[in-house]
Amino acid sequence: MTVWHEDPGNAALVHRLRGAIAEGGRLMVFLGAGLSFGAARLQSRASFDYDRYDRWWPHDFPFADLTPDDDGLPLPSWPWLINRMCREIVSQSPQEEHASLRAFFIEEGPLDCAQLFRQTVGEANYREFLVAQFDASRQPFIRTTPSHSALVRLDLPLLFTTNYDELIEAAYLDAGQPLRVSIKEEQFKARRSEKPQPHLVKLHGSIDQPDTVVLTRLDYARARAGRTEMLTSLRNEMAETAFLFVGFSLSDPNFNLIHDDIRLVYGMNLPASYTVQGRRNTIKERYLRSLGVNTVWLDSWNDLPEFLALIRPIEPSTPSG
């Protein structure tokens, strides 16, 4: 059986990515929730693949056993997060509403489910729920992963993320490397004038400031109106720089608005975009190709640290003597 990096297509893309980084670091990285999932689950990344992004659950699931594969740990996938919201609402709702709630969480999109959850449980409970799900500092067993460490070693000037957790920041701290972080629009404006390197832009807020988190439909609308400089910077970078998506499903609404608009304007003149995925899926590969995204297919998500290490440019050896 061929190892993922021996596949000719994968090997060619790894070579191109390494070259992009070597040429002045002109590769932007966009980090998604898939990166953080493994931090709470040690070696279980191999079991987290496309099945976790399917519809939340079969229609015949009873409420008593709503999410049989949900491990209850922090840093959940989108489906698990929504399932936990549903379970919380059901536990507080009268029996006659259960069927309607079940139908809503099956039929509506995740942003709508999050909106209903926030409205139902109230602001204080909503914030506590978010912190319980995404504050890694509350759980001593959660550590930064080898993938986080490998990202630091890439020494990239600019990173974007939709993650709420602070594991990326922790990885830079562990490595003794500086990192400037922009969470709010005002911070980003100040940081941009400073031109710090490296610079992490948290487009959807940070769990240490729960009021900045973008999760519900209304949050997304507010972000489009209130984080214009951050989103414009993302748009400009995507139009000028090669992008690598790590742990990101390319299904975020605000991101897709930007990505689709840029593709319409620039067409084939856009810089190359890349994504890394676990377990080859021919249908998804065809879809990503239609978006102009090149895909590196791993044998499993546990290969992600090796991938990040392989795209790091080889440093020239120092002559002895």
C-alpha cells in the first residue's frame, strides 16, 4: 500500500507548498476546528473523518440516545456541538415541545440551531456553555498537539483562524516564540499598522472573550458589518497569496461569500489554494477541484503533523570550519 506522501499527486503538492514557504513565506494558513479536535482526544484523529460532517443524526434517533458517538469531551465537531445544544434545550423543555425541537434541529442549519439555543437558554447560560466546550485551560489533559507545534515551526507571518480556543497561542508560548493576536476589529487595525510577524487573526473571536465569539446567525451578520477590516484583509490576502486550509471544511458562510466573490472577479488568475484532508473522497475531491482548491489526501488525520513537517523548507546546512 502506498503511503500518502508517496502518492505522486500528494508529493507534487507538498513540493509546491514547500516552495511557496521558501519564497519569502508567501503562504497564508487558514486554521479550522479540525485542528483542535485532536487536542482533547490524543490519538483519536484517525476516527474523525467525513462521517462527522454528515447530517447531525438519523431521523429515527430517540432523544434518549441522541448522539451515541458523542464522547462529551471539549473541542467538539460542529455536529456534536449542535447535538449538545439540542440535548440541553430538550432537558429544559416540556414534553409536548420535544417533537418540534427534534424536527428543528434536524431540518435547520447549524447557525439557526445555535441562534435558537442562545435565545432559549439566555445569555449567562449560553456563555457558560461556550466556555465549557472551548476553554481548553479548564481541562488539564488538553495539550497542544504535534500539529500545533509543527505550525509554529513553519514560521509563517500571518495566520487566520475561525477557532475560538487558545491552543495556537499556547503553542507559540510553549516554543518561546512571539505572537500578536487580533480578536476585535480595533485590535486588528492597531496590529496592522505595526505589521507584526507572526500575526494571528481570530475572525470568529476567542473563548477568553466570549462576547467576541461568532456562532449564531445573528453573530455572523454582525461580524460582516463590524469586522469589515478583518474580512477585507482576508479578501486581499486571498487575491494575492497562496492559501493553505488546515482543519477547515470550506463551509463557513462568511468565508464562502468572500471566496466566491474573489473567484468571480479573478477567475483563473487567483493564486493557488490548498487544503489537507483525511481519507480520500473522490466526490469531495471533484467538488474542491471545482473551487480551484488543490487537495492533499492523508491516510488519516493522524498524519497531519508529518504533512506540516514535510512542507517546511529544508534549511541549508552551515559549512563547518
